[in-house]
Amino acid sequence: MIPLRDENPTERIPIVTILIIVTCVLVFLYEMSLPETELMSFIYLYGVVPKKLFSFETPLLSSIFSIFTSMFLHGGPVHLIGNMLYLWIFGNNIEDKLGRFSFLIFYSLCGVAAALLQSLVNPSSNQPMIGASGAIAGILGAYLILFPGARILTLIPLLFFITTAHLPAYLIILLWFLIQLFSSAGSITGAESHVAYFAHIGGFIAGLLLIFIFPRKKRKPRIIYPDYLDYD
């Protein structure tokens, strides 16, 4: 299932969400401009490497910095487009609810939680971890709490046919989380994977918990005019 859009209007332009998307796209275009050897060095430098994170060989500030920079790097067009699609559909409503500055802090904390859990699961790994999916998983957790019944237009492939349906947000998000749980179990048993499933789980749980801490903006009540009144 691929979500296409939600039926959950916002009151404000999601400036922070848009800026994150634009930054991720620009960084990805820069990545694609690099030769392969330079690209690998770039990812290793600005991605989260668990072995570097928990060793004393790398300065602490550099390791912390890599957690934040890794959220803007992506491993390919599909990785980027999938993350940005989810961020746009679900992120704008969370930004609208929290406010721009609080949303940025919330997003960052979820990304940090995601990187730390993935690194703690395999602290000796020398494989860089990149992508915004851990932070976006936190947004999904918050969306599940705040807008569980919001309708999501979803693309559903059925064998050789493709159809769409309006599904409740809780169904899509819980199904997504179950997939992360089962996939993470497979990665523990030794199945090779280049997806940081524990980062998704860590970000999601962080979002579930943090949304209760952050103050939320109240939506302005809509003024409904009687049908018998004339107005411009």
C-alpha cells in the first residue's frame, strides 16, 4: 500500500516540512554529482556509523553532528521519493499541530532516537546509516495519536490490478509498524538487509511518546454562516 494524500487540511503553510524536503532533494542532487569514491567518503563522513559513534576515535561533537546530517542523505531515488512522500502527507499536519519551531525539535529528536536505537542494536557496525525515515517514523507515531481516523487515499496493488481506497490512518500506520517489527526480527536472525528497521522502530516509539510532551496549538473554530444570509 502506498499513501498518496490525506484528507486532513491544515491551517498554516508547512514551511518547515517544505524546507526539509527541499534540503533533502538538494543534498541528494549533490550526492549524485559526486564520483563513486567521493560519494562513499561523503556518506561515511556525514552518515551515522555505529562503530564511530561508540568509539573514542571520533570526537564526540563530530559523532553528534553526523546524527543530524545523516537525516538529509539518501541512498537512491526510491529511498528519497518514498521518504519525502510520507513526510509531506503526514508531516504537514504534525507541523500544523505543534507549530514550526516545536515541529523542528520534535522531528530532530525522533531522528536522534532512531539513530541511537539502530546503533545500539549493532554497535560494531561500520556501515553508514542515512535517511530521514527514522525521523519520519516519529511523525507517523504522532499522527497515529493525533489523527487516527483521518482518511488516507491509498494506492493498493492487487495482483495484476491497481486500485485506490480511502483508508483510516491507523490502519496504514499500524500495518507499516508491523512490517518494521517482522523485518527487524529477520535482521536479528542474520538475514542481510540494508534497511535500518530498528531506526524506524526507535523513531516511531519516540514519536508516540514525545507527542504527549509537546504543547499543541488549538485549531481556530470555523465560522459557519446560515444559508439564508448573503455574504461576499
